[in-house]
Amino acid sequence: RRQRQMCIRDSLCRGVGPFYASQILKYRIKIGGYYKKEQLLEVWKMKTETYEQLISQLIIDSENIRKIALNTVSFDNLYAHPYLSYAQANSIVKMRLQQGGFASIEDILSSKLIDRGTYERMLPYLSLN
């Protein structure tokens, strides 16, 4: 674990300079952690060639994902996640207020603004409390 963290932090991975290392770390913080390697393609200015060099060198630790508690999260914190639009975050918060909370994470699919793709993409980051 320490080796792969150092790989990015210290630019020790083959094909990763300080620019990419910085962008990978910034995006990891912004999304709350990586749960699959393909998310590296979402990093600003990530080139396919760089991604291809990286994937064999990294192990994604999906157990350290920062969870968003749907029943307590503020609109601002929810909207800060790059996978949600303003309207989607607003819809989730309004639904929670109207229903008195969510009984299951899947309840957010009741919103017309949350499609199955968005739900699946967000699911690893979501918890009820």
C-alpha cells in the first residue's frame, strides 16, 4: 500500500511526472477516492498513453472511499462531488427533506434527475448515515 501511494506522491511510477501525480491526487481528493482504475481517465489532461502506463502499476483500494451520508449531507457538500450536477444534488436534498430521510440508497432513483448511470457511478460513495 505504501509503495503505490509513494508511486503517485513522489512520481516514482513509470510515465508519471509531477504534473500527473498532482492531478491524480487532486482528483482523488475531489471525488473521495478511486474505486476503479478507469476513473484515472477522468483526471484533467490524462492521456490514454499515460493511463495505459499507469494501470499495471497501481492497485485501487476501494475500501478507503470517502462516503457521503445521504441522510445528513448538506447541499453544498453533495454538489461538490463532480459526478452530480446542481440540479441533481438539489433534487436529492429536497427529496430527503420531503420524505424525512432515505430508507435505502436506491431511493434516490425516485428523482427524475438521477438516472441509472449516475446512480451506479455514485453508489460506491454513498451511505445512508
